[in-house]
Amino acid sequence: MPSGAVDFGYLEGFAAGDLTVVREVLAIFAQQAKAWGGALDAGDPGWRDVVHTIKGAARGVGANALGEVCAVCEAAGEGDLPAVREALTAAVADIAAYLARPQAP
């Protein structure tokens, strides 16, 4: 069951209720999250670019808390990377729960 890390109603509304599109977008986000996770390390010189990318993608799918954590990290610095990783994990878990739900016929 989703925890609330993602506002699925936002994405459903944006996609005009086309749940096929919603599911595709969420699957792409979850797939990308695997690649992003490895770059969320202060030793990675591109961490800030990755955080910026996650921020935009998160806001696009309705993961508003993740988007906000990313915005704070962009401004505050690498010390907030653990919070980004935690929020990304929560959003991906919510997405997995959403995608695991049976689709209506």
C-alpha cells in the first residue's frame, strides 16, 4: 500500500486518467531511480546535477516531498544527500506498491 510519498492523483489527472500512461511514466521513473541512486554520493562530481534531475522528475510524477528534499540539497550541499536517498527510496517504494495494484478491466 502506498505511503503517501507520491501523489498519484496528480499524475493521474495530468494524464487525463489514462492509467496506461501513468503506469509507463512511473515505471520509467523507477527504472531511472536505480541509476540515480549510485550518483547520490558526495564523491561523485555530478551529484548536484543528479539531484537537480531527480527534483524535476519527482515533481513531474507527484513525488513532491522528494522534489522539496532535492531543492534543499541543491542549496545546502552534499550533507543533505542522505535525505535525498531516503526520500527517493520512499518514492520508489510507493511507486512499486502502486504498480503492483491490479488494474481495472
